[in-house]
Amino acid sequence: MVDETREAGATVSLVARRRGVSPNQLFTWRRLAEQGALAATQAEEEVVPASAFRAQQDMIRELQRLLGKKTLETEILKEALEVATDSKKRPLRLLSLPRDSSR
């Protein structure tokens, strides 16, 4: 319908009357089309409410925050394991070395 309003000799009121739609509604659709709001429907993509989109963005941010926290915890535990492993190896090396030079 929006494309019909752009044809030569057509007016929004005429197209709206022909299609049984309020002219105000057709004007709104035309304005939205000019702003690019109909691009998702032309690309046959799913359109979701803005509130659902914001909720998904919030969830992604929260998951990224938790992932960062877990990554930091993993790094701390790796460092602690390295320190613990090194401290266990040192005394064993000292015990395995001969105490006097005669051996």
C-alpha cells in the first residue's frame, strides 16, 4: 500500500479509501517506511518487540559479566595450582640430592 501511494496520480487518501484503511494509518506506515522501519519485514526477518530486545541485551550483558568473573576465578586458581605444585617439587628436589659429596 505504501508503494501505491508513490505511484503517479495516487494520493494517500485515494489508496486508503480503495484499500479500506484509515488515511492516518497509511500516513503512519508511509512515514515509518521512509525512516527504514519496514526494512526487517522486507528482508523477511523476524520482528520482535523493543522490550524483548532490551531484555535479551540485558541477559547478554549479565552473562558476559559472569563469564568474565569465572575467567578471573579460573586464572587465580591456575596461579594457585602453579604455586602449590612448585612448592611441592622444591622439597623433593632437595631431598633427592646427595647430602655429602662422597656419593
